[in-house]
Amino acid sequence: MNDIILRAKEEMKRADHLIFVSLKYTRTVDVIKSIIERLINVYDVIVLGMLELAEEQMLIFEVPKVPKQRVDEVLKIYSDDIMKDYLMFFLFLKKLDKAEYTSACEYRKHVHMTATFPDGEVVKVNMDDLKNYYMKTKDFITYIENLHIVDKE
């Protein structure tokens, strides 16, 4: 599990650079989308790692291919409210990534992406929101490290 955490932290370094360097100078929605994709990758790596470990421990028969099913399997194994909150946030990020979007104020201080979900819900994502998403993902890594599933060496 330690290698999974290391891969997730490497992905966080990339997201960190995108937020605090690239977005600062570029200010485009393409960078916002890239940040969201990096955060999704962090969750993907950890969820997949948790399920592979559960498969080795014979808690599940096989790792599902679909992200929603993977989340459901993890929630069956680790059913606390904190894990559920983090994984619902992961699904929100996936939904945000796939949503139709428009850009506004590109190349300016208040650049933001407006995503429209299929159910009609509209979400605006600006630089402050991205920083909050980043911090929540960073907290998720810390939470996973503090679970008993991570090998202490």
C-alpha cells in the first residue's frame, strides 16, 4: 500500500505545480481541467490500491472495472462517514470532469469554469475552489495513511 500512497503523492505534486505555478501564470480553463484530472487520478490510484489489497486479503473476489462500482466496493469494506464523504467528493470530481463546460475571464485574475451537469445543475469552479479541492484531496491521502491498511515500515 505504501507504493500506492507514493504514487498518489507524486500525482499531488503535479496538481500542486498546476495550481500554484501554471494556473498563476496561464489562467485558462484548460489548466483548471488538468488540475481536476490530476485530483481524480489521486483518488483512482488510492481506490484501486485499496481494492487490490482487499482482493489479496480475500475480502472481494475481483476489482470492478467501473469507478462507481469501485467506490461502492470500498464503501462496503470501509463504511465510515469520513470515507463516504471523500468518495462522494471523488464522484463529484468525476462528474465535474465529464460535464459540459464554458470558460470565463480567461487570462485574467478571476478565471473560472462553469460546468453544467446533465441534471441541469450548474457549478462554477474558480481558483479558490481548486485550492479547496486540492486540500480535500491532500486530507484524503493523510486519512488513508492513518488507516490500518497502510504498512508501517
